[in-house]
Amino acid sequence: MKIILACIAATMCFMASAAEKSVAGPGSPERLIPAPSHIEMKEGVFSLPETDAAYYIKGETKDGLADYMEKSGLELSPAGKASEADILISIGPKELKGAATQGHADEAYLLEITPRQIKVKAGTETGAFYAVQTLLQMTVDGQTRQLQCCRISDAPRFGYRGLHFDVSRHFRSKEFLLKQMDAMALLKLNKMHLHLTDGAGWRIEIEQYPRLTEFAAWRPYGKWTDWAADPVYCERTDPEASGGYYTKDDIREILEYARSRHIEVIPEIEMPGHSEEVMAAYPELSCSGEPYKNSDFCPGKEETFTFLENVLTEVMELFPSEYVHIGGDEASKSGWKTCPDCKRRMQEEGLEDVDELQSYLIHRIEEFVNSKGKKIIGWDEILQGGLAPNATVMSWRGTEGGIKALKSGHDVIMTPSGFCYLDYTQDAPFKEPESIGGYVPLAKTYSYEPVEDGMTEDEASHLLGVQGNLWAEYITQDSHAEYMYYPRAFAIAETGWSPAGKKDYDGFRERALALCDMLQGMGYRTFDLRTEYGDRKESQAPLEHLAKGCKVTYNIRYADQYPAGGESALTDGVCGGWTYGDRKWQGFFSDADVTVDLGDVKPIHYVGATFMNVTGAWVHIPQKMEVYVSEDGVNFSLLGTAWQDISDKQNFIFFKQYSVICNTKARYIRVYAQRATRPGACLFIDELVVN
Ligand code: ACM
Ligand code: ZN
């Protein structure tokens, strides 16, 4: 440790540069993400030597903390004795005495930076590891050696702080996962959810079922979008084969890397739906018994349970996680209604419907997993037909499922898609890579508060935490995946770690800018917050026009799922943003046909409406929009037709205004929009504008 001779001068210099910037400069604890529970600023600066900075650990370690620190950007080497260390780490059950640990003493730490030494105290190696992460962020991965003196007392709000990796839709290399674990550690994220199986490819070696990795892990199309149009698999040896899987040794390497970063890797094996690849490799597990017919396992057949239990046994032997995620989402159940095996099972077990049949499968699997000393997590669809007794629910279709599960005493992880789906576009779709749609900018992810009003203390105690999910249908490249994770994973981390009720988006954004710069310096690709466009301009201020506030009669009613503002939505002056999920767009699963009453006969020169196109979600601009006018509400004449004059396939997400320019008088205006011919196509309109 070196005594700082220029301490006072350095402090003044530091303070001056910090004051000039909107975010505290390198070396300051005020730039940290997630924000620590408590920071006390102190006078002075500690100077970490450029070379031969030394650490000393008092207490027991088993997960490689010393090795981690030596290889980290801090470039530390062991000190001979505690008094010679620049960073003195004390680990033991009594070290956190008196500290507020928010019920998570195993991850808590105290960090005291004095002009003479950095002192870390933690109850466990994990807490000490997080103190090191704090130092890595403060020093910008070791590049800034001048550290603001302070005392940080820190502990997480939630024990579960996760990121999800969809390695099925596009396979990701082991190296990619290891790299993301470094970023996760920096953010104090502690759960890596690996979505290992899905229709697009099976991604883990299972010794008893070699066809899963000889065949079901390979596609003749690299891009998911090409494959989705012709969803077939091929042999691994096929020259066109694209895909991959993790061998058991790969998984062991991933797990070892995770262990030394205090990350629990949670494997997901999907059932009963999203299982086209298994049905292609082992068709006897489907209702039809034929490949390429069913996407779900047949819960009527005992072979299904034998397969699932054998697979889960191999998976549970490999992963030390206390959890195995069993999927459970979006099963079509379509083959079950007519399958003789499923019908027999329902009769024998007294099951009323296919939801109860799914519940039967999940219950049985839970019992098996529990018998091995582990617990299941499932997407919120596992509530359908009755929740398995010990299941943890991952709530993705909003928070309703999660809240229902909390009320029945179940553990819950919140991943509501409107906040936590990182595959949704994070900025204006016209400037972003092709995506699944939606609109979840950083501010939206950051605004998420998991503990909702009215939740009891007991319910909240079952809320384990939060997770950001990145489905990868449209994400072929690793760099694109990173771009989608960062900085929104920062917001997940802060929601999961930092104390409730202290959020300030402007301050967070400044910290996020600094952390993006840091990650970029470390070789990550991040979204450029500095060039963020923001929500659709039209959606940001009310629109004034002649029909605003006028009554609308629905000749065809809107879809109940997408009412926007209901009967007043089309004339309320509120225009939609980048996603129909913002509840400003009114949806029709049919043609749209409405009549507006202006109240009096008035001169009109313009009738128009904007429609949304999201090809991947079956949202299409109409084939045409016809405008009729009437003075009496009985006799209408056609004023004009606006035609679809651009391809709805060229651009994935776009908006098109249909309008008729005129010079007439009318009281009633009828607008008819004919939906696209694609089966299932729907229409979304934000406002019907008359001038
Ligand atoms: C999901 O997004 N289908 C869980
Ligand atoms: Zn069946």
C-alpha cells in the first residue's frame, strides 16, 4: 500500500472534474449500477498502484476469489500480510455485524475506501466478490486508479436477478455465454436462465437420446426466419447443417465459470409445447406418432414420461442449480383433444379438459424433480388447470399470473414482457434491426416496480426477483444479442438489487451511458443511448382535429383484447406509439367499419387514419380504406378510396397513413378498412382524423 502524498491536491482535482460532469467521474461510487443500498462519501482519495497492487484475504474462500482478482482488470497480486495490502478482504460470519443486509447477508458487503487502504468485509465469498465488482466499476475495469474515499454498505433487494438466453432459436457459442457472465457479474446479476430446448433446435447432449443432438439440433437454414417458413431438421453431417449443442464437457466448463462468478445457471427443458424438434427426432412421443405433425409431447403416453424423466435426470446430474425450468408456455394442446391416449388419460385421471391434462403432466414432472431434491420453475401458463404444489412461477404475460401465484403462496419471478422482454425493439423501429416488435426502451425497463400496490408483506416475501428475457428469433449474431441486452440489463440489475423507491431515470441514464462506454471498452456491443430517437412523435402530444371528441358508432366492433380507449379511442386525439402493446392502438381481428358523427354538417377537406404493420405479429395495413359521407346518417356516398400501395412484406414494422382529400360537407363519415388477405391478419388504427 502506498501513502498518498498528493492526497489533498488529488482530492480537489477529483472533485473539480466530478462537478463538471453530469455523472460522477471514474473513481466515484456515484456512477455504480446497480446503485448500492447506502453510500457515505468521505474526504480524500485512495490511489491504487498502477502495478503490483496487492490484496490480502482473511477468511475462507472456495470459489476462486483470489484467482479472479488476479486476472481481473484490477491486476492484483497477493500481499505478504494484511497490513501491506491495498485491498484487505475479510470474510466471515461476524464481518457484517450491524450492517443492513436486507435479508440477503450471503450477498452483502461493506466497502470502505480510506486514503490508506481499501477494506472489504463480507459474510461470504459472494459478498466479497460483489465488493470487487463495485471496485471494477469504480475503476472502469482497473483503468482509473484514483478512488474517491467512501463507505458503501450494500446488499441486494432480491435474491433472484436473472438474464435469460435463448440458445435454441440461434445457437450461441460457449464463449459467448462466458463473456456475458462477466458482464452479469459486473451488474451483480446472479441467475443465467438457459433456454436449452425449443422447436428451433435442441442444445444439450443427452446420452440416452443421441438423435436430439445428431438431428434435432440441426437445421438446413441458419436464420430462424428462413427456417420458420420451412421448419425441418437435418442430419448433423448434412453440408447445409446449421445449429449446434453443448456437450456435457461444455456445460461443465460453463458451470465452472459461473461458479467463480457466483452465478447459478438454470437449465430450461421445454414441455409440453415448443417441442417440434423432439417430435421430429422421436415421433413416438407425439399424439400422432409421426414427425412434423405435433409440437407438443403426448401426455397420454407413458413413453413421454420415461423420456422426460430420463432427460431431466441427466440434466439435474449436471447442473448444481436447485431449479430446473420446465417451460410450460404456449402449448397448442391441439392434438390432445382427439388423441386416444390423451382421451384415455383424461378419463382415467378424471381430467375435465386439456388444461387439466397439461397440469397433470406438470404435476407429475414436479413430483419427479422434487424427488431428486430440486424444484421446478415454469412460465405462467402452468397455472392453467391447477398449479403444481411447489412450483415457482415465471410471470411473463404481464404480472397477473405472478400475482395469482403469490396469493396462493407460491414463489414467483417477475419477467413481464412489457418491461422485461429485451427482444422487443428498444428504439424507433425504423432505425433498429429487425425485431419481433413491441417497444421496450431503457426507460420502460427501468420503470418496472415488482412489488405492486396492495401486495401483502407475505406475498412480497415470495417474490424472488426479476429477470430480463431475450428471445432470439431475429437475433442471428452474438453482437446483436449484446446490443439487445445492454443497457437494458442494467435496468434489470438495478430493479433487482437497489433499494425500492429511489429510482431516478435521468440519473440512471447518465450512469448507463458511462457503463455502456465501459462495456464497449471491454469489447461488448451496446445500444447507443446517445442517439436514442424515442417513442413515435405523434404519440407524444394530443392531436387536434375536427372529429376529436365526436361519437363513433361501430358497424364492426373492435377486438376486446385491444380496445385502446374503447368507443372513444378513434377520436380521442391520442395517437399510438411504436407498439400496439401501448394500449393506444385499437385492434380489429376483422375489417374495420365505423361511422363518426360530427354533430353538425360541416365542411371537410381531409379524412385519414394511420395503420400499423408488424408482419411477424400478423398485423397488416389494410388492402384499402373507403370513406363515405352523409348529411342525414342514412344516405351515404363514396367520397374516395385509399389503396394499399406499398408492400407489407418489405418493411417489418412500419406505419402507413391512408387518407382521402376532399372538398365537401357532411355530418356523418363512415370509414371502412378492408384487412389484408393473409389468414389471421388483423388491423390496428390509432386515430381517425378529420379536418
Ligand atoms: C414466452 O415468452 N413464451 C415465455
Ligand atoms: Zn396424445
